[in-house]
Amino acid sequence: MALIEIKDLEKIYNSTSVPVHAINDINLTIKKSEFTAIVGPSGSGKTTLLNIIGGLDKPSRGSVSIDGVNIATMASAEMVNYRLHHIGFVFQAYNLIPVLTAKENVEFIMLLQNIPKKDRERRAIELLESVGLGDRINSRPSQLSGGQQQRVAVARALASHPNFVLADEPTANLDSISAESLLDLMEELNRKYGMTFIFSTHDQKVMKRARRIVTLEDGKVSRDESIPESRK
């Protein structure tokens, strides 16, 4: 069953004298429980595509349907509310709130959802324990390593029970050991719970774990390959 269906997608930026076609007529379907990497050279449109799928940017043309709902036509306020309840994000820069503890950072999304305090505290602790940080729930970001901060970011992304998680270069600021550990965690969440992950990445470590690789060139899909388990 299709989780995300992208049709005739186009994104043109007109901020310069020459219009830039960041995305050019992309058609793509992503099913539930996929572990997909979107790859390609800098400027190929990876982050733009991820931002449009996540409702952080609007397409110039085309549709992006999530479970049959076309988010491309949503008004801004409606899109903010939809993102809050349906889409999880993991960013390269972690984007944790410095003055909040790990638990409070994970709770923050649920606070915006008006989930009762006792329920959000319980879920935040459960999520932090699931990512191996049960002993760091009261630590602030500055007291955590890069790998630990990214694990908090993963826990936060899962807090709202999202339909899927978008991960934009999630290993870029991590050393190789922390990166592999993070990918182990994401693979476990995918295989154990069926959580759908979509990566934008340059990292070969991510590509080796992916079970589908979508390659972009000049804003177009140049290759779309499913990776058999026998090749891993």
C-alpha cells in the first residue's frame, strides 16, 4: 500500500534572474515500512524533495499525497498542524532546544499536541530508554555527545507516532562509530515496528543499509533501485 505518492512534482525557485528547476517532473511512490535513501550530488534536489514531502516547502506544480491526503494544497496553518501529528523529522544539526533536558526535548512535540503531562512524560522516558538513553533523561544537549544528541532527536521524531520519519543527512556530523550506532537503531525501529524512514544523504554507510536507493540528478529521478537482502 502506498504511504506517499508523488505525481508530476516540480519546484522552481525564482529568486535569481534565471529560474532554477530544483525538482523537475518527479513521480515516486513510497510504501509503508520502507527504508529508503534519496541520493545524488549536491544540487540534485535531495533536500528540496525531502522538504516538500515534509511540508516544509510547497511545490510549484504536482501533488504529494500521504495516505491519500494531498498536502501540496494545504494552507500554511493546516500544514503546520498536519506535520505536528503525522511527520517526524531528524536533521543534520540535531535542532535540540539547549535549555531543555533530553526528556523535555522529546516531550516538546507532545506538549504542542496538548497531550497530558503524565502521558507525555511516560512516553518520553520510554522512547529515551528505547534509544539507549534511559540514564541521560535529565541531561541537557551540551552534556551529551553528538551521537547521543542525534538519538534524542530520533526519540523526539517518534514521539508523535508519525506516519514516517524524514532524516536529512542525519549522520553528517557524527563520527563513524556513532553513525553506525545510529543506523543500527533506525534499522531496528524499521524492522521491529515497521517505521518508515526516508533519508537524504551522501553517506555510504546509509546507502549500504538502505533497502531502496532513489538517485536524483538535475532534479530528476535517474535511478530507482530496490536492494535485495542477498546483496547486503
